[in-house]
Amino acid sequence: MTSAWLGPLLRFFVPGGILWLGAVLAVQQGLNETLPPAVLHLAPYVVAGGGIILGWRFNRSKLVFALLALFTVDRLLAMPLGEGHATIIQAAGVLLPLNFAYYALMTERGFVTGRGLFRLVLFGLQPILCAGLFLWRPATLRGWLEAPLFKLPVTIPLPATDAMLCASSLGFLFILLLYVRRRSPMENAFLWGVASAFMALATTQTPAAVSLFLTFAGLLLIIGVIETAHTMAFRDELTGLPGRRALEEAMLKLGGRYAVAMVDIDFFKKFNDTYGHDIGDQVLRMVAGRLAQVGGGGKAFRYGGEEFTILFNGKNPEEAAPHLEQLRKTIETSGFSLRGGKRTRNGRKKRGTADNCRKVSVTVSMGVAGRPVARQAGPQQAIKAADKALYQAKKAGRNRVVKG
């Protein structure tokens, strides 16, 4: 296994996939049946209520709508509906995955807005229409839900109808594509939420297991919002690298032997003024991508502006320097492909310039320092020493590594 795909694979399965698998195993072993009835009764209210408050506080309307959908289905299935019970399961098995796909796609627009009210009306109309069809045209509704849509070469031992299987598959694949594109914890949560809803509605389960899976789907969504908030607080949105707050926490975990490197893009302001801020942002992302691949156990952080920090825990500056030098050469030889002529400050091509593609040189200067000799001095002093070495690298002509 290589870290190039091991990391994304772990992020896909942790924590959503692991928790989902744990819930499946717990239900198969009958552990959910040993829970006190009061816990099974209160759990949907606690998860829905707590999640809705969290969604309102963090302005996450997609979480609120998804939890309302799960809670509505859970409470409807808890009612003594007789023959209507199977119809509700079939309707929910079709509507829930499609709603989850819509919620995963939609942008956050708040609650008390035109779009927010439209989404609320759209959500409320679904159970009303289903109830109306069930009361006045039950045969028509069941015909739609139970209609054969395809014929598989093998028999699937599931009570799910073709419509349920189609909706679940389409919802899962659509959210999977969104996750591959965005790599967001929220899309991951919706993905495993669809898987939990499928286990609840499309497989043979006891009433307690159905409620448990639906509640668990809501819990996964809440975890997704918490992970998103953590990512926003600790990761730089532009470059994808850990940010300043993550750097401060990482410095608290350093041992007695470490090296700190400060990295600065050479002539970045001039580059930004010449080609525009949009191109400047692309250069920042390009450099950040190279820095993230630093060897020797180093870890890169966005310090601010065009400055980055690399921590080497367990190495001194002499041991870290070769890895930094290799990194510097990689950035220098990579360059940056610039399409079109000169740009204005907003990134648009100036009139009268040739529309071509050329590669411009991008270089970085680095200063590296180790743990200060004084006992009372900490990593912050090492950053100051590395910053001083960085200044010396720039003064000496840039595009070099200087040890402090």
C-alpha cells in the first residue's frame, strides 16, 4: 500500500464505514434487542433534536432537512398502520435516498430565505402526497412502488422492490461522485447515511433494528457536521494544508529533538500583481501540493500569505536540510504553466496580448532551525530562528535553503 491512495481510502471508511459496519454487526448479533425499550424510544428524539439544534447553530440546513426526513420515517413506522406499514417502507425506501442526494448537492442558503422555505415546502409535500394517494388511490400507489423495473440474472434475497433498489443505487452513486469530487466529510456522512437507510428499509429487520439504523443514519450526519467544522478550523481552505491552528497544536506535541523550516515563495507579490490574484492562488495551491510531499517525516502547514511551515519531529536541521533541498529543486523544476498573455489584477487577460501557453519559473526560499538551546525556549523561538534564516536566504539571492 502506498500513502497516495491509502490516505483517501482511510478517510472514506473512517469513521462512517467503520461505524456503519459496527451497527450492522451489532444488529446481526441481536445486541440491539438487549437495549432497554426506553433507550430505543428516546434515541430518535435525542439524535433528531440535538442534530437540529446543531444544524441551526452551525447554519447547516442540509443536516436539518435530512434529520427531519429520518425522524418522520422513524415515527411513521412506529405507528400501528396495519397494511400501510409496508407501503410506508416502500415509499421511504424510494424517497429517502433521492432526498439525501438532493440535500448533499444543495448549497447552504439558510432557513428563513426564499430557497429555505421552498425546500421546507418541498419536504412537507412528500408525506402529504403519499398519504393522499394511500387514502384515495392505494392500488395506484402500490402499483408505482412495486412495479418491476428490471430483471436481474440472479435473485437478490431482499424484500426491497425494484423501485427501492433503483433509488438507493442512484442516490448512493450520485453522492459517491460528489464525494470523489469534493472529498468533504458531509458527503461521506450522506453516503453512509444512505447505506444505513438501505439496511433499515430494504432488508428484513425487526422494528427495533429499523429504528436503530435510521437513528444511526442521523448520528452519522451529525458526525459529518462536526468533522466539517473541525476541518474548517484546522485546515486552510485554499491550499488544503493544515492551517495555523493545526500548526500550534502540532508544536505542542514536539519532542526534545525537532527542526522547523519556514518557506516563502520568491517574488510572489510581483507575480500576483503581474498575472492576477486568481493565478496567484493557483501558484499557492501548486506549491502547497509539492510541500505536502516533503520527505523525511516532515509535515507542511500554511502559515499565512505566501509563507509555509514544515515540522520535522525527531530530526535536527542537518538531517532535515537534504529533504528541504530536494523539495526546493522539485518546485524549481516543476514551474507553473501560464495560459494566455499578461493578466490584470483580477486574473483576466489584458487586451492585445497573445493567447499562448508558457511555463514560468516558481522558486521558494527556506530557512530551517532546530530546538533552541535554552530550556525555557520552545517551538515559537525555533520558528523565529527559522524565519531569521529565511530572511538570510532571501538576502543571499533567494531560491536556497539556509540553516539558522
